[in-house]
Amino acid sequence: MTAYAKLETKIREITRLREIEAISGWDEACMMPSGGGAGRSQALATLTSMIHERLCDPEIGELLNTARADGAILDDWQLANLSNIEREYVEATAIPAELVRATRLATLNCEQAWRQARAANDFQSIRPLLEEVVGLERQTSEALGSAMGLAPYDALLETYEPELRARDIEPVFDDLKQFLPEFLDRVLASQHPAEPLTGPFPVEAQRALCEETMRVLGFDFERGRFDVSHHPFCGGVPDDTRITTRYHEEGFLESFMAICHETGHALYQQGLPVGWREQPVGDALGAAIHESQSLLMELQVCRSREFIGFAAPMIRKHFGRDSADSAWTAENLYRAATTVERGFIRVDADEITYPLHVILRFELEQALLDGSLPVRDLPEAWDDAMQKYLGVSTRGNDADGCMQDVHWYAGLFGYFPTYTLGALGAAQWFDAARRDLTDLPAEVSAGNLRPLLGWLREHVHGRGRQTTMQSLFEEVTGSQLDAGFFKRHLESRYLS
Amino acid sequence: MTAYAKLETKIREITRLREIEAISGWDEACMMPSGGGAGRSQALATLTSMIHERLCDPEIGELLNTARADGAILDDWQLANLSNIEREYVEATAIPAELVRATRLATLNCEQAWRQARAANDFQSIRPLLEEVVGLERQTSEALGSAMGLAPYDALLETYEPELRARDIEPVFDDLKQFLPEFLDRVLASQHPAEPLTGPFPVEAQRALCEETMRVLGFDFERGRFDVSHHPFCGGVPDDTRITTRYHEEGFLESFMAICHETGHALYQQGLPVGWREQPVGDALGAAIHESQSLLMELQVCRSREFIGFAAPMIRKHFGRDSADSAWTAENLYRAATTVERGFIRVDADEITYPLHVILRFELEQALLDGSLPVRDLPEAWDDAMQKYLGVSTRGNDADGCMQDVHWYAGLFGYFPTYTLGALGAAQWFDAARRDLTDLPAEVSAGNLRPLLGWLREHVHGRGRQTTMQSLFEEVTGSQLDAGFFKRHLESRYLS
């Protein structure tokens, strides 16, 4: 057995434990009764520790060295796999075992408490737990940064999207900060408001609509599930991919668009290379690419005039409405799905204001991590930034302010920027797909997503981690990630 | 830190991994889409192997020796915990690591294939997988037996109920084989048949009835869930106890009685001693005691005239029936719930024929394990035994014959006898509770199960593994397990 083959065997065992971790994590969010929380946090922390311990096995370091020396006999996929294993080994060995366990425990406890604190609009109750999480994330970012020769925040970015740095994000965000506010004013001044869609919107009808939409988009129910959670997400593993949404009886667009988004994630996960199921190279490339897939489905496909035209009869069927009712025409549904407004909630935001929500978080999370923004001042800083970027105030409404997203409470610092990079990427992928698939608009109008899915499987999903984000964009679309596609998309959809 | 304290720390970590294993196993049965099966089997086999590896850590053996020497400073619970850890260590170290993994993998694959094979009534398709499972269970029983100085089948019994031996079961079963057939004839000759309960029985109404019944019996939904699976079971962990049932639209008694049964298991699990959550002494005593709790709820409580009298209005409410309809009176519902008949299916069997189903399995599983019954001859042997004990034939209907239960396909050999020991125990516990709680029949008639649950919590649930089955019966009821209580119960219910 070669060193490389031994390495694959050791890593395969770790991947299997991670599959168990993914399913238990999904269960914690979707199925677990509240009384199970304390025990589950301990159990997951133990499992995470054990995975970390196995990944830090010095034998992996030795095998990596030997396998590198044998490099000549490995093919491209194996070489890419080796690099990915090396990256994971460096990351794992950078963080002390006790910090891994403490972080896992603190983030699980904080996330569980957040569910109550958000419902009660009670930031003070969650503050000490969030302070603990911020402190642990700071330690982690410093440990990772020092092992990888990166600034602490860059080290966190690296764990979500390899090779992504704050200095690459800043000019893009500066450009958007310049472009979007003025663009937003022009759109708000010119848009035709949609007629209101009035209920009832029974949860069961919403669920059925979501499920039918998932089937149209290509979700494979033999290898996945669809459930409810506090915050929509995509979890599980490639052959058991699990997405969630949440329902409010006052409207269906939130659950519907969340499911369009999460199905994009799921299609990526279900389309990862079959031959590399239990190796890192078979995993998703990174969070920005993942978001580019979810936002491609949500923004480029599902909010398009073509798709809404196809979906309108399906939507009317589930809620028992008639096309003679002017609120339920395809045109009005399209207007409702593309309504632009300054709002509080990121996940409900239109695609113009959405990047402003992300920029706010990108700036605040760096300040939280470097200590310049103490956690106790977060509600006020959030409100200030909301007023500055979106012209709305969240004072006294932390539930819809700094408690609206689970991310920080769950220890996800450095993740938010990938949403906006994903939105840019989605526009760029869709532009490239439209060039390759000349019938694409007509197919989308007919609800036939198979050609697009085939294209994504070939060019993105099936590539796993064989390359890097920028190389993949360059290879498939002809250029590195470029905000121009996104801006042209916005202009075409909102001002033409 | 004393050796005992170190031992507790090491065992705590293992218990936490077992919690993850329990939840992932529940997920496999209740939530997992079929495409996830192959990957999940590998992942669970890896986790099981790792738990086994940790339990075999030679340091545990050394700590056990040192802690034994320190025995004088340990209290009763700690001493009992030490014995339980020792027992688990001996069992774990008896089985080679490769056999543990191979068995876990083979039983998961076989159980998954059984779901399809049973639905298709295709024993031949599952035969090779069952042969593999039987071969592995044979190796396991021999390895365990040689380490513990027990016959192979006794070694399997020991893993389900400490100190239980085939030689103790045989005279009890011989007695029942003598008593039941004649008793059954007398009951069949004298029973008043129930008026048929005709549908529809919508799944949602059945589910709501089950849930309301669980609440009446005392199930804590803050620390548990209720779902659907191919075969009803109770899983999860004390603070996250998960029970399941299955529905058929033709009738509601099956799902209803299954949930009464599983709630009995759940109440035991939720009532285990809180102070010992992550140690073996805090676990359930064994399978026979577990079944005595489920059957106490199902047979002694829920099939009683008192409980059915209480439940009748609740049942009518869920299915929209009227007490003026003679089929839906409490009296007729009681007759339906205590109808005795010779049938194919163990889980649907009345309490008189049930032990005959178990005796059949007790005899066949010993023959499968010692090789005197080859797996290929199982369908015929099953049919012969059904004709002998129950006077019905399963020829050509293996789905309702040797494929009706998941147990053997999931590697559970040595479990079946505990059902009938549990039925005997249930009668004995209930007799003792009735002596201590003089108002018990009236409370059950009023749907107030709290006094009974309090009694069980004190005398059985809260005791964990602090003692053994026979000692517990003797201490609480005044005698060791005695079939007389069960026989008197049957006579009183069916012939008085």
C-alpha cells in the first residue's frame, strides 16, 4: 500500500465520522426537543474533538510527506486530494484540542439559547454567551493565522473559501457601496408596486408548493429530505442532502424563495463527484462557490420573469387562486418577487439591498473579532450601520437587528462575505450558461431545468475541490470573479 | 483524581458517542432517504468501531483494577457503576475489532435490504445477507461465551439482560407451552366477538390519538419525539427519547397499541436516574425489565376495561364517531382490544397467543445459531412451527412469516425471550402496584396515570442498573419473577 493509499484510508474514516456529525447536527436543528440540548451539545463536542484528534494524528503528517515525494505517480485528482488533505491537516493541527472542544460546546449552547433569546427579543440574555463565542473565535483565528501566515480574519475566510482574502473583498464591497445606494434610489423611484398578495397561506399548501418546486429544480428525493428549522439551511451529505425552510402564515414568498435558494445548495451537494465521495477533493469547493449555486437558483432562475411565468399556475393551484384575480397573474407575482425595499431582514431582502446587509456584517464582524467593537455595543453599532446603509432603524428591535441571523451565535465568523461573492458569481455563471445553452430562457419558461443542471454538473458540481474558486471562474467563464456581471444583471432586471 | 473518577471521565466520553450513535441510528430508521443507506452503514460502522476501540482501551482495564482496590471509599451507586463498567469492558474486549465492524456493517445492510424484501415478499433476495448476519452473530456469541464462561446463546442473552440464562427460560416456556394452548381453546370457545370497527381511519387522526394518549400516559414531549418507522421502536437517549409507530388506514388499534407499548419503554427511559446520565449504572437494567415496562403500559393499563373506558370518548373524538353507535361503545372497544385469535403477526397478537410467537422464535434462533437450522430452511421451519403452536400456515407468505420482524435481520439474536419475560414481569409489577396504590383502578378509569408513574419511577425507573432483574423483583414485589401473576391475570381478564 502506498503512502497515498494509506492516507486515503485514514481520511475515509474521518469523513465517515463527519457524515455522522452532519446528520447529528441537522437533527439538533430540525428534530431535537429542547430538553435534549444540553446532552447533545456535550455529545457533539465529544465527536468533534475526536474527529479533530484523528485529523491531528502525526502519522497523517508523515504520510503526507511521503506521498508528496511519490507525487509523480499520482493523477490530477489524487494530487488535488493530497493538497486538500494537507490543508485540512494544517488547519487542524493549528488549533489546540481544548479550543476545538470549548468552541464546539460554546457555539452549540449559544445557538440553542439564541432560539429563545431571539423569540423574546432579549439580547441581554444571550450577551455573555456571545462574548464567550467571540473570544473563542478570536483565539481560533489567531491560532490559524499564525500557522498559515495569515491575518486572523483572513484565516477564517480561508476556512470557508480557500485563497479568499479581505483585501480582495474590500475593493469589491467599496465598489458596491458606491454603486448600490444610488442605483437603489433610481429603482425605488421607478418601480411599479405589486398588488398585495393576501392570505390565507396555510403551511401545508406552502410545503406542497416548496416540494413541487424542488422537484422542478431537480432535487433528488431518493438522496435527500426537506424539513423545517429556525433558520433555513442545507445540511447532510451528498447522498443524503437535507434542506429546510420556515413558514409564516402571512405570506408564502419567504418559504418559497428560501427553498429555491437551499435547493441550489442541495443540487451542488448532490452533484459532487461520485467517485470521490469520502475524500476531501470530492467535497464542495468553498462557501462562495456554494452560495453562487444557491443564488444562481434563487436570483437568476427563480426570480426571473421566465420562471415566475412557469411557476404562476403552480402557485395558484396550491393556494386555490384564479388567474382572473389580478393579484395572482404571472406579471404581478413577478413584481412581488422582485419588489425592492429597504428592510430589516437579510434573508428577506431583495438582491439590490442584500449586499448592503452583508457589507454591514462584514464590517461589524471584523470589529467584533479585533475587539474594537465590544459585544455589549453591538445592538447600537448594528442600528447605526442599518441607518447608514439602509436608512432604517432597528433600535429596540434586536430580534430583527443583531439577533436576526444565527451565524455569529453559531460561531460562523467570516462566512457572510461569501453571500455577496456568491451573488456576483451567480450572475457570472448564468451569463456563461446562457452563452453555452442558447435555449436557456425558453427552457426556464417551460420549467425544464435539466439543461442548466447538466451544465452546472459538468462545469461546477462535478469538479469538487479539484481546483480553486478563481481558477474555476477563469476556466469556465473566461474571467476571474467580476462584479460587472452582477451589475449588468441588476440593470437589466430593474431598470430596463 | 482517583482511579474511579478517571474511569467515570473516560466512560462519559464513550456514553456521549453512544448518544450520537443512538440518534444516528434513529435517523437511519425514521428519516434517512434510501439513497443514503450505503454511506450511512459505513459511517455507523466506523462510529461503532471507534466506540468499541475506546472501550477496549487497556487503561480502562488498569483503572478498573485500581478502582476495585479503592472499593471501600465508593458508595453503593459507584460500586454498581464499577461493576457495570467492568461488564462492558469484558464484553467489549471479548470481541475482535474486525468482527465488531463487520457485524455492524452486515446488520445495517441486511436491515435496509429487509425493508425492500419484506415489502416484496422475497425471502430469497435477503437470504445471503441473513446468512452473513447469522455467521457473524455465531462468531460473536462464541467469542463472548468463551470470555465469560457461558454457552454461546447464554452469552447473547447476557448482553440483553444480565444474569439471564436459557436454562431459566426453558422451564417457564415449557410451563406456558403446557398452559396456553388449552387456555386459548377455552377463551376462543367463550369469547363474545367484538362488532367490527369500520373505517375510515385517516393517518392524521390516528397520529393525533396516539399523541394525546402519550400525554395521558406521561410522555414528556420536552424530552422526546414521536415519529413513524417500518417497525415500531423506542430509541434515543433519556433526555431525548424517541418512539415510533406505523399506520394502516384499515384500522387504528395497531398504531394505538404500538404507541401504548412504546410509551412504556419511553417512560422507563425518561425516568432513569438523572444524577447518572452519562454512566452505565444510569442506563436501563436490561431488555426483560424494559419489556416489562412497555407491556405494563400496553397490557396491564391500556388494554384494561378501566383504561378503555377512559379512552373511548377520546378515540371517538379523533375518528368523529358517536357513542350511540354500538360498535364505538367502551364495551365494544374493550372487546376489540382484547380479542383473542390465532394470527400470523407477533406485534398484532393478543396476550394469550403472543408468548407462543416468542417461544417459536426462541427455539428457531437457537437452531439458527448452532447451525442445526440452515437459513435456507427457515421459511419451512417457521411454517411448521406456526402450524404446531398457532394452527396457522405461513407457506408462501414469508413477509408475514419469517420476514415479519426486523430483529434477526438487524442482528438481534437472544432478544425475543425478553418479550415474554417482560409480559410476566408486567403482571407482577402491576399486582404489586395495585397493592401499594389502593385507588389504582379508579385512577386508571379517570385517566390519571400519575400515581402509577410515580410508583414506577421510585421502584423501577429511578433504580437504573443499581441491581439485577431478579433482585429487583424480589425487593419490590416480594418474589423473583413468577409466571403465576401472568396466568392469574389472563384468567381474570379472559375467563371471569
